[in-house]
Amino acid sequence: MRALSIALTGLVLVSGSAAAQTPAANEHALLHRLAAEVRPERMRADIESMVGFGTRHTLSETQSDTRGIGAARRWVQREFEAMSRDCGGCLTVVTPSDTVTGARVPTPTEVVNIVAIQRGTGDPNRVIIISGHLDSRVSDVMNFTDDAPGANDDASGVAAVMEAARVLSRHRFDATLVYAALSGEEQGLLGGKIVADYAEAQGWRVEANLNNDIVGNSQGQSGVRDTTRVRVFSEGTKTVETAAQAERRRYNGGEVDSSSRNLARFIDAVAERYLTNFDVEMIYRTDRYGRGGDQVEMLRHGFPAVRISEGAENYDRQHQDLRVEDGVHYGDTIDGVDFDYLGQVARLNIVAMAALANAPATPLGVTIEGAVKPDTTVRWQAVPGAAGYRVWWRPTTASQWTHSRWAGSATELTLPGVVIDDYFFGVSAVSAGGYESPVVFPGPAGSFVSVGDPAPPAR
């Protein structure tokens, strides 16, 4: 979305009024300030506390105050409650849970998430969720007694969630922000399903889930250290796509333009503008090959979601018994965490969440037409909080949006000489202060709402 806006030759037709020239991209001082408020030393203290519980396996001890998943989740709850006191009660802490049995949970076990909710001031039903999983494991996923420090997988993700809560709770945003420490990920993405079910039961319009899983290491298996990149995984076609929608998409396009993919593009643009020497590498997969994370359950509920993971993983440090063999150290211990790198990941999450929460909701009802015509017309429905809209297009092989045109407050724009066959199209909503939503690709393939594409609620 930092793509160069180009002037079009000829007349641009807009429903309701003539189109203005594209306004200059806004640089938001608030987002720079938020990035500067991140403190890696606080995240170190958080991870030291989580590692100190010995194991956080989902099936581990729940009654002890010093060991096991029960002690760990009560500690997170106390931390969130302290943050809420510091911000005058701005966080509501809830504990969505479910009693689960399954292949990796042989006896009925209560799985509990710790969730802090910062209610939005203008559009509180629009929700942005940051998540990480609190539980840990060793080589045998059913071993709940041995020490499983889980420093990087995924105390690092939970530390990023907690740092986001500390920084963002000092400010107020139009949309609701949710900070979620999940349990049961290693036993089958259980916490992801529980928080997605909770969001659905609350009637939230979840616009984004940023799931942070394994985000604290900068030295890969090869031994090469890279502190300059982070991977953002996103699905290309929606998990909840129907057969009829799939048929339409296969013919007209949309394989690389799900709401989750355009959320990833949004995060990439944020990194380019607000972070120094830290690049988002968009990965066109739902997750790492053959592996999964809690964002998968959000996708199964129809919510836009991405997985954020370090640029280079060290597999000797993941899902391993603590040991030394042939001089190689195995196990997920705290010495494998690069806290300056983790600080960069936290900054990325915080700035992206603030940018999303200050922007208007993503446009609804986006459609295009232009078959057997030299021009393309894009239409959409107005959304609350939008001062105007920007129409985007790009060549079908481009990874990012490359061209745009400002539409003002209109809900229709015709692009003379831009042939519908040759480009992909989308629309973003822009606030009076210049905050811009992710781009929405036309039709069900790109919509940010999970069921249909209804008219926006009255403000």
C-alpha cells in the first residue's frame, strides 16, 4: 500500500462527484511513538517467568503455584490485570475455556485461555486479535512431566502479546484490541478453536488475527544469524470457501487475494514504513509445510488471520528433550532467544494493530465490471468512519498493489483505459486522519467478513 500512485490519462468517472487526485500518503507520528515504546528487557522478564514454571504442557499440573500450565496461566492473568489497573481499567480479562478429549488429550481436560479485551471507542464490534500459545512440549507430545521450557515456542509469542498489551493499553483506538494467551496448541490447536468460538459467540467482526508462534530466534539451523526479516504466512484461498465460490474464483481470479493475504500485504507495508532494517517476507502458505498454528482455527471460522514466525528456525531448539549430543544442545531454552530481534517482532505487531484499529472498517460489497469494455468500474458500500476510498489495481503477477486512484467519498469509480482482463482490483477505506484499511479484493474471495457480505451496521 506504499505503492506509487499514478495519474491516469483521460476522464475518471465517479458516482456522485469528480475524483480528487490521490492524497499524499500520511506518515503517522503515533505509530513511530508506539514502536519506540517497546522494551525488550520486559519481554526477557516475561519469558524468564514462563520458563520458570518448568513445564507448561497442557496436561501438566494445574494446582501448583510454581509449576505447570495452571500456574503459568494464572501468572498471565495477574499480569493482564495489573496492566488494566495501570490504564484505569481499560482491559477486561476473561478466561474462555472448554473441557476437551482427543487423540492428544486422553482424559477430559479443561483447556483455558487468558484473554484481555481493550474495547474500542468508536466501532467496538470490529476486533483485531493478537495471539500466542502458552503451552509447551518436549520430544514426546504426551510427556507432561519433564521440563519443557518453551522459551521460543511459544513464550516468545506470548511475550509479544503481553508487550503489545502494555504499549497499546496506554492509548485509545476506534476498534477493539484483544490480547490472547492460548493453551492447548501442541495438543491440537485447542486454544485457537476456543478463542475463535468465543469471538463468534460474542458476535465480533474479527478483521484480523496476528498469531505469533516461534518469533524470538534469529539464528537458523545453519548457524547463520539474520536479524532483518520475519515471515508472515497467509492462506491464498479461504478455508471456508464454498464450491460455488471456488468455481467463480478459479475462473475470474482471487487465488492470491484472500482477506488474509491482503492482511499480510498490509503488514508488509507497515514494516516498510515504520520499522528500520526489518523486512516482512510474505509466504504464500497458510503455515510452514505440513505444520500448523492457532491461526488455522481462526481461518476455519472465516476470520482473516496470519501466522508470524521468525525468518530462520532452528529445529534443534523445537519440540526436543533437553540434552546434549555430540556437542549439540537440544531443547527450547532461553539462551536461544534474541531479545532485540523479538523487540522488532513486537514493534511490527503493535504498529500493525494500531494502524488497523485507527483505520475505518474494510469496505463491504466490493464488485467490479468491465467485460468486453475498455474501462473497469469498481463499486463498494460505504463503511462507518471512512472519509474516502482508494481504488487499487496491479498486474496479475505482482505481489503488491502497484497503482491507485483516490475516489473521494464516492462508492463507485470508473478507470478509463484500464482493462479488467489485465489486472486485479481492490478498494481500501481511508479515515479523515489518513489511516487506511487493508485492500479488499472483489467478491467472496476477498471479503473480510466470514458470512456473506452484508451492509454495514448503523453507527
